[in-house]
Amino acid sequence: MNDLPFHHSLHVIEEKCKGCTHCMKRCPTKAIRISGGKARIFSDLCIDCGQCMAVCPNDAIEVEQDSFEQLNDYNYRIGIVPAVFFAQFPDTFSENQICSALYESGFTHLYLSETGVDILDKLGAPEIEHELPLISNFCPSVQRLIQIRFPLLLENVSRVRPPAQMVALFAKAELEDQSDSIGIFYLTPCAAKIAQIKTKGSEDNSLFQGVINFDTAYNRVMTFLEKHKHQTTVGKPNTLSFPTITRKASQWSMVKGQSSTQGGRSLSVDEVHNVIEFLDQLEQEEDSNLEFLELDACAEGCPGGILTVRNRFLTSERLRHWSEALPKELPSSLIKRINDQSDFLAKNLYLDPPQPKGGMKLDQDIGKALYKMEKVHQILAVLPGIDCGLCGSPTCRALAEDIAQKEASIRQCVVLKLKDPKELNALAKIWGERPTGASAVKDDQGQES
């Protein structure tokens, strides 16, 4: 299943795109090019972090999602809800009111995603032998980044299932005696989580039947809450399926939520550009003295997710405030429920090791790759090196790699166009390009040069 291609949740709406280069310049993996005045995403480089969507001034990048109507396909409709979703709402609305609105939206059972943290703690969940430092697999965008750009660090990535997967298994086990159909849906602040769930053959794809964006769920819940603002609950929600979580679990998705619980030396790094800078350095160091790394693609962790609706700092503050009222230990009722499913959960604790995707390689054939690398160095020697982005590639190096891959032409360099056209055509011929159209210049003998 690891060799299947990534699914991608982000797409360019061409009729809205103006080719402004904001997304290209912001993309941390240089996965975007501007071609024909429109943005184009290279799927083998994209990690679905959503940085492009965040900076697009024309709303030309969209993220796919499932609708609430899909819930109607199932008799039992389980919502796996991250704690950060509740922090999207102002303090005037209680968690019980928000839950009531979710039940009224179509869910029959609700579980907190962070319940998976408490399940893992209860089961013990020792790590499989790994390289140090151990890297958390909680952030799907970071895991894709490592698979594409830092494959040497894959042996450091945790193999224990992340909390959302554990609670999905827990919910399925609790309802397995039901003869009717069961649909498990994840509410996500993250475009990468959508991509992960939609990737055919992935563990998430087998566990979740759908995924609903935070912003869509928020709008639906908020509309309901405004109509029933004076009621604490509506209907009779199934309280059995919405267990209490511990204080530790409630802070899991925030920066330092994981690293603060680890023994030994640990470190948290948030925001994907910072993560890349750190991993670049980590890959070159033989001994970092670190034992655990918490890496988050979004600033402030999940509170800063691309699909959240509230300021990430206010979200983090409310989440911390909420956590203060939560118990440090699990209630006996939840412990009993975990114990009832412990045999099944213990058999499904671990994931297959993630495999490299090779998105940054110039060619799968080592000989061709070396040839293209030499070609890249030669092209870079004549490019101006100012990384202006006017050519449609984010940097001069990216343009050189595109030319070596025959995805671009050296004629796209605006600076070189200002030079002698004959020199530009000569350079193009070196890289195997024939002069075309207005770029073709004839010499004194009438031959194209």
C-alpha cells in the first residue's frame, strides 16, 4: 500500500487564477509553477500543507471535502472530532451545546480524536526499535515531507498509530455487533489529513468513510447554535459515545503538546518552513542528542490549521483554558470500555514503515539522474541567480531542474531575454531546444541560430 501514489486535496481553479506567483513563492517544497499565466501544482512534490491556499489573494486554490449529506448513506454515523474544533467557538457556547449541534447535523455517535491518546497510554504502546531521535507521525503533512524530501529520516518516524486512527478502531470495535452499516467521519483542520484519508490503500482510507472540513462543520454548527443559543442541549445525545479525555490528551494537538510528555531530551518545531530548515540540519548531523521530535506543519500546531476559522492564538488559549477543567486521570467508565476492547486494539497498534516517494529525484535511473544533475549545474552557471520567479519557477535552481527534466525552457528567464537573442538561442540549443517563433534569430547566411 505504501507504493501507491499520494492523493492530493488541493486544486487550482484556473478561471480564478491570475498567475500572481504568491502561491509559488510561498510553497515550501517548490511544488508550484506558473505556466500559461496559471498556477500548476507538481503532484510529486506537493505535501498538501495548504500554504498556497492561505496566501492566494484570488481564492483560486480549493480544497476538496465530503458533505454532511454523505452521512445519510449510513445508519450509524460516527464523528471523530479533534478537541481544537470546540476551541473554534467563543466561550458563550459550551461543549455540550456544540455536541448537541453535531448530533442534530446527523451524527449518531461522537468521539474525541484525542481519546486515542488516552487509549495509547492505557495500552502502553511501546515503540518499535527505531533510530534517534524518534519523530512523531501525528502531522500528515510532515510525514509526506519526510517521504518526499528526507527519506533517510524515515527510520526515525514513529510506527505507533496516531490517536485519530486508534479512536476510529475503538469506535468500530464498540459498534461491531451492530448489524447496520457504520460510517466513520473525521472533522479536520488540515488539508493534508483529507489527502491522507483519500489516498487509496492507506490506513486512514480503510478506517474513515469520509472527512469534513472544519470551516464547513463550523458554519453548520454555528447556524444551529445561533437558533438555539438559550438551550444547553437539544435532543438526547448518546453520552456513552462521547467520553471525557485527560488534560494531557486535550493539549496533544498544540505546540509542545506531545514533546512536553516525553522523557529525555525533546524538541518542538512548528510551521513548515521552520520544519524544513530543521530537518535539513538534522539530516546532516550524526548526533543531535535529541530523543524525540514533535514537528508541526502549521504554526501553533493544529490550532493554526489551514481550515480553522478562528485566530490560532485565541484557539490555543481557549484550548488551554478548557483543559484546566479536565481530569488528570481517566474515569473508571472509560477505562472499562478500553479494557473491553484492549485485545483487539493491542493487535492493531502498529503501522507498516512509511516508504520514500522519491519526489525530489531527477530520475529513477541513477545514471540518468547523475547526467541531469550535471546538466542542472551547467544551467545554473548561466542563470542570474536572483530567484525573481518571473520565469514561472520559484528559484533559478528550480528552473534549471525543470529545464533538465524538459519541463521548461531557458528562454523563460526574463533576465537572459534582455541579452543578445543569438546568445539565448545558443544556450537553448546546448540544452537540446530548437528556436521557435519570435525567439528564432537568423544569422548572416539566413540560417537559424
